[in-house]
Amino acid sequence: CTSGVPIIPIRYNLIDKVNDKRKAFYFWKKTKVIFGNAIETRGRDVDSVMEEYRAFHDSELANW
């Protein structure tokens, strides 16, 4: 995580939209994609970055 490249957290609902046999996505239903603010990584350890990512994921899951 010392590269300094920001990570953009993304949450999406693709349940029941993935066809495992054809290896394809089907978007005939409403699909929602949420992007969070960039997570800065420069000078941070992996655990602290993952903690911030999980916080985004958990907050969006609660509002889904």
C-alpha cells in the first residue's frame, strides 16, 4: 500500500444477474453501482486500508 495509488471502493448488486453456465452478465433488471470516495494508500499498512474499505462496504450494505 505504499505506492500511493488511491483505491476507489465500489459496491454493486449483481445477485441473480450472473449466468454461471454462459459466463455472462444479464442486466435486464435494475442494477445499482455505488462508488465511494478514494481511499488514500500512501504510507498506510494494508490492514488500515482494508478497515476503511470495509467501513464503506458495511455502511452501503446497511443502506442498500
